[in-house]
Amino acid sequence: NADDFSLGVVGDTPLSPETFITIRNRSGGAASIVFSGTVPTVEVATNIVSSSTVRQDNLVANPFPAAFTLSNSNLVSSGAFSSSADPFSPTDTLFVYTDTTGVRPGPTKSFIYYDGSQGGDAGWYDANDFGLGLQGSYSIPAGAALVIRKAVGTDVSVAWSPALPYTL
């Protein structure tokens, strides 16, 4: 534990599968990391939190060893992600990180969910390029890090369970 060396070796400390981790490799060489375990056979739930006082970033990851699409993410239907009535002033934003090299990498993509109430099609849109049209088929890769930025709302925690992206 880098914060408290008095704890001794903590190599058996479990890492939660519901969030992503950041490893800073200062060696200058490539590092190979192997994760072992079993493939999830049921939906995996992650708590997404919102706050009544500040925007809340929820750090999560694709919990599966396979990609899933935004349309199959269950983010909106679960209540973990709020749709936006105004696409130019989004309620919640989803940031996807697939290239995490360097220190403090930026998101690869960012998305909002527009509810269609001001005309146009409801669905997922690239927050930086609405001209690309609906993005529900965008594939979130296995192992991708995600940040769900919740708008100021109420103090609540909602369980998010993306659908299994494979059959067993």
C-alpha cells in the first residue's frame, strides 16, 4: 500500500471487478498483466451514484471479456444514465477510454443520450459530433474504462447491469 507501508505486503488484496484500475508503469518498458477468473455467466451490477450538490464521476469498466454496444448497455433503461432534453446542454455524459497510454489520458469518445423531445431521433449521440447521427451501435471494447458523469440531482445509487454480450 503506497499510502501506508506499515501494512506490509498486500498482494492478496482483491481488486473489485466493478471499477477500473490505473497502473503507472515508470520502468520505461512494456508491462504485461494477466487477469484470471471466470467469465461472468449472469449480469454484473455496478452502483452508479449521483449527488444533490455536485456532478458525480462514476469510474466503471466493461465487466465482460467481450464488447457490448451502447444500445445494449442498459444504461438509460436501468436509470443509471439520464437522458437529455437538450442535446447541447446534456444531463449526463459517458466518457469511454480505450487508449490509456501516458499520464492523465483523455477519453477516446464521449456520448450523451438525447430523448428526442425537441425533434430528431432519440438515442445515443457523439457529444462532440452530432452530425455522425445515432451511435447506438458503437462498441465498448472489453476492458474499456468508462466514466459516467452524473449531473447534480439527488443523492441516489442505482444498480447498472449491462446485458451479457455473449451466450454460454
